[in-house]
Amino acid sequence: MATSPLYIPREMETLLKEAAQYFSVLSVTGPRQSGKSTLLKHLFPEYKQYSMKDIHIRAFAEQDPVAFLNQHPEGMFIDEVQKVPALLEYIQGIVDNHPERRFLLTGSSNLELLKGLTESLPGRAGVYELLPMSLTELPDMVKDTNQQLYDGLYPAICAQKNVAKLFYPSYVKTYMEKDVRDLLRIKDQMQFMKFMKLCAARIGSLFNATEIGNEVGVDKNTINHWLSVLQASYLITLLPPYYENITKRVVKTPKLYFNDPGLACYLLDIESPKQLELDKMRGAIFENMIVMECLKHRYNQGKEGNVFFYRDSNQNEVDILVKEGGMLYAIEVKSAMTYQASFDSCIKKLPQWTSTPIARRVVVYSGDFENTAGDIWVLNYMHLSQIWN
């Protein structure tokens, strides 16, 4: 298949092509603008696309779902299907009677779409999550670390079809302030944005709903509800602690991260890569990017996240633990460009704290010196994918 000059190949392509051989329904969820529709159109151009964002098409689908779904006997591509959840029940009836039919579905709300898929299409749908682009998917262009963090990894910016200073203000206004706020039925826009900015200021920190609630002026139950919707909308990730087979007393509170570093920069009022270089949050934003790279590595293979952090009562901490194949990959993240021997102090001790086998211990940082010969690897962050090879 020829690649469009505007299309950037995605790691998930192989997975989706294989899944299409076994599932009548393929669903790709993820944040708005992560490339879901572009990916499916590229892989399956034979299916006619219908977007439920179009009010006329949505009205047709709501008023006569059978006629809408039977327009194309081979199948169809329905974008933002969560806006008309009743369609999923009718799709179930069609694929039960005609398993050769194919339906491609996308949605930007995991909460609504997954509920509909599990209730209406158990075992009939392959469900996959597409986050913004991974570092390994980037076109061949050289960016310094500050520029990469500031730009983020949404496809429109990576393909040079937009720029960060214009993309993120629009993204927040059209998606976060409207769709997410409407979903939460929030009346006070300033209060909600204060909540978002407070979350951004706590990237890489243990999540404390009571503390944030006190600053925003709402109770912790409200904060937890808001956060659950932001997670389901693929804007925020809570990284769980790892405590399986651990001999020490460990922290059991999750850490908070954003699903894209560029969005985090915008919410932190960082207006340029130069400003980011001096910002106190730079290290946390860099760590955020690496955490999300590990999740993308898993999701792009159709696997559960299985990404954690480790912290015990003695303040020993490992930034990232990825469980894969019954083994742990331990990753320490440093934003510095100069390697220091102290970077690996905690991951050296990790085998003493868990009986789970350690496959690899790695320090990921911004510098050029690399070493994959010893017990602990040292890698530049752009070569993160070598960990899994």
C-alpha cells in the first residue's frame, strides 16, 4: 500500500491488519487528534467513512439505525461512534447474522465506548488504544529535547501541519473546555481550568485528591470524579505503584501524568522551548514523556499497560517498571545531558526488593554517552525502543 506524503506510519498498523482477520468489529479509542481516523482510513480505504460529529449523519443514524448501517453490505467506518451508542446493539445483530461484514469504529471517550462494546459486542470486537505518536514513529527530523517536549507528540505537529503555540490553545478550547466539561456538567469554567493546571503542576507526584480539592474549592469526591473522566478521555494517566512480590513496605498511591508533554507545557503556561529549559517542571515533563513512551510500547502491541513505579517506606524509588513476559524492565529517568554514576543507585538494589525476575535495568537520559554492555544500560531517550529488542 502506497504511503501518502501526509501520512506518518504508525506502529499499530501490523496489529490492526492481523486483528481484522479475526474480528468483525475493530474499535480504536484514544484522545482527539491522536490519528485514529487517519490510521483506519489508511489501512482500510475500501470502507466508507461516516462521522457522528456531523449532525445530519448523526440524525440519520439515530432515527433509522438499520437503514444507516445497511448502506454498504461489505461494512463501514463510523467515527466518534460513542455519540450514538445505540448503534452498537444494531451492529451486534448484523455481525451475528453476517460475520463477514466489517465495522471500523473510533471514539475519544473510553468511558462511553468501552461500556457499549462490552455490553453489546463481547468477543466480537477487537478494542485498541491509540495515543499520540511515539518517538520511534517520528519522521526523520532533528529536534533538541526542549523543543520535543514543548511540541509534544500529536500527529498534526509531528507532520508539521500545525505548531504547538496554535495547536494546544485550540485543543483546550474545543475539546477540554467543551466536550470534557460538558461531560462533567461543570458550570464554572475557571474552576475546572484551575483544576487542570493544578494537575499539570503535580506531574510525577503522588495523587492527592483532598489536597487538590482544597485548592480548587470542591470535595475530594468531585476531584476523583473529574479525574476519572479525564482518564477516560485519554488526557491524564494515573501510574500505579508496583507491589507484587515486594519484600518491603511500599507506597500504594498512584502518580499523575498527562498523556502528552506538549499539552502539559501549555497548561503550565510554558510558552517556548527556551522557557522550558529553565522551568522547575522540566525534569517532571521529561519523565512524563518517557512514562507515556512505555505505555505506547504496550498499547501498540494490543497489550495491557502493565507500567508501574516503585517507591518504598525508605524513600527508595524506581521511576518506571514495565512488566512484560513475566519479567520486569526497570527504568530510571533523568533529564540531564551529563551522565552521573549516582543515576543508577536505586535500580542497582531493585533485585533485593522483589522476587520477580529483572529482565533489564536501564538509565534513560538526554545525553549522548550510551552503554549496553554492562548490567545496567545507559541510553539516550531517542533510543528507548532498544530496551525491548
